[in-house]
Amino acid sequence: MNYTTQMDAARKGRITSQMETVAGKENIDPVALRKLIAAGKVIIPANKNHTNLDPEGVGQGLRTKINVNLGISKDCCNVNLEMDKVRLALTLKTEAIMDLSCYGKTREFRRKLVEMSPAMIGTVPIYDAVGFYDKNLKDLTVDEIFKVVERHCEDGVDFLTIHAGLNRSAAEKINRRERITNIVSRGGSLMFAWMQLNDRENPFYEYYDRLLEICRAYDVSLSLGDGCRPGCLHDSTDACQVEELITLGELTKRAWEKNVQVMIEGPGHMALNEIAGNMMIEKRLCHGAPFYVLGPIVTDVAPGYDHITSAIGGAVAAASGADFLCYVTPAEHLRLPDLEDMKEGIIAVRIAAHAADIAKGIPGARRWDDAMSQARADLDWGRMLELAIDPEKPRRYRESSPPEHEGSCTMCGKMCAVRNMNRVLAGKDIQLNN
């Protein structure tokens, strides 16, 4: 039976090889997974040209996935460094990498990334269009913008961030200047500027069917971008954000009519008490489509520590229904992240995702924690380090301060509660003074 996309196959009752792989990873029945894909509640981003992809599922009932952003820019055009970041991201088990390159030999970098990465790859084509044509934003034509979209699909990109919901109606609200930070989405700001400069509708909104035909041809998933995401706590859950979300829900249904897979992008900066409500609103307005969030960052006053502010928000968001978390590094709002920033950001978002999976009751999520607890109860330091989400850091800490007695650490020594409970329960003396 022929099929055009994963959603098309699912609706025709076919279980693809990608569905089989994801079902095995998630410990879910392939038929149940197929039904979720058919309903749009799970997606498997899997471009037909990404031949070495190790597919992952994103959506209802599956593990929370994480994404890493990287790519070359005019200020930092070090391709070798960005490739080092790719290797680090893969080593640290990220499920997705977004190439946000906007300068230089972007296609060469993108093709190399797709070729070497088993993780799914995402891009934002409008970033590339400005640099590729070396033209002023205003002078980009609709055909040129769509040619870049098709080029990304040809190159094997698995999902595209497209800011199709930021139409002229949404732009009118931005023009009222009721926000502090206006538009902080780079792609959203580019589309807003193009509309303003040309006095025209957003081409991705006006010619949405053209976009869907391209995505369907390559089985590329749409990540419908939130151009009006809040860039500070003051702007969260306002009319701009909500109206765009309503439009994204309408665009989701239109994509499903063409069997194009969709996920929705979300905030942004947001107070802790607003997160759960926002997750519920997205799932309702966008018909259960998977939700992909940046953060959310829960306070605006911690530059240099936004991997922490976003991990707090990400854990709450994923526990409340978000399916996919984009990492944030300590360098957010400050500079392009280096390798150490990247590592801190990845570990923080992996902790958030795993904590949420425990809260959501994802099958098997607690087994990892139970194994660590048993290793701690046994004072099995080798096993504890083996199970750690980042073995390198705890190993370095332990080696930097060796205890007098191997079974303990230098915080408690012989007064270690675990050591003493084990000895007492075994009928032994705890011998604190020897």
C-alpha cells in the first residue's frame, strides 16, 4: 500500500518501519501508536531524504523529547565549533537538533548535519532566505521564500519552524504597542517586518496550501512557530499570543487534511502559575497536537542562569502536557553558547524532561530512579556514577575530595546515615569514634 506521509500511512492502517522503531523505544503497542499518529496526537518527523535517521515520536503518552539549537551566524561563523556542538548534542542523547544558521555556507553545513545526525533535524527557512539571497528582507519575493523552504526539504530536514500564524490581524495587535518586548521570536520578527515593509499578508499564511504540498512531498513535519510568544512575564498569555494560537489551531486542521504532521510551538517567558493553564489551552485550541515549548523561562531577572529558569518552567510545562522541550543555555540573552554552555543547557533540560515523565507516569520512567536509589542504599558508588544523568561531573566531585572510608563521602564520613543504618540493621556496631 502506498503512502505519502507517516500520517497518511497511519490513516490507511499501515504501520511503517519508523512506527515500529518508535513503538519499541516507547514500550507502546504499534497499533496504539498508529492510531495516535492518525489522530495527529503523535508525530514522527522523518524526512524521506534523511536516510540515517533514528526516528523518535513526539506527543501524547510518549517520553518528553528535547531539542538543541545551534548553527552559524555572521558574528560567529565557526563551522568546526558548530560541528563540535553537534557531536556533543548527540553524545548527550538529544533527540533533535535545530540548525538556526543564517550566514555563510548554510546549505553545506545543513547537508553535513543531516548526513551525520541520527537525531531529527529542524530548521527555520526564513533565517536562511535572508543570507542565501544576500538581499534586503523587503526585497525577498514569495517565490524566493518558498524555494528556500523546498531546498531545506530536499536536504533532508525533518521538521520546519514556520511562522504562519502571525498574520496581518495578529500584527495589528503588535502595532498597538501594549507589550514591553513586542516580538522576540527571530522568525516572527522577520515575517512581521516583511509584512510591514511590503504592506502584504504573511506569505506562509496566504499561500499555506503551497507550503503543505512541499511538506507532504518529503514527509516533513510542520512546527508551527509562535511568532507572538511572550518575551517577558509582562507579555504572557495576552491577546497577541492567544489569537495566534487560535490561528495555529485552524492551520493544524488544514495540515491534517493534507496528511501533513504538525506540532505547535509555545512560550516563551511565563510566570509559573500560568504554565499549566497555557498547556491546557494549547491542547484544546490545537486539537491535541503535540506541544513544543522554549522553556518557559519563569523569571526575567536571572541572565547567566536561564538554563535553570527554563528547566523549572520546562518541568512544569511537560508535566502539564507539553511534549517537546527546547533547551536554554546559561548564555541565553547574552551570546552564542559555547560547548560548556551547551552541556549545562542539555543536562538541565534532560532533568526537566525526565522529572516530567515521572509525573506523567510514562512507562519505565521511575525504573531509572529506583535503580539509583538502590545503588545509594548499597553505597555502590560505581553504580551510582554509572546511572547518573551526567557521570562526568559527579565523578569529578568525588575524586576531588576522597573520603577516609571508601563507603562514605566527605560530607558525613562515618556519620553517614545510609552506612550506619545498614550496619545497625545488620546487627553491627557503627563505631563512630574509631
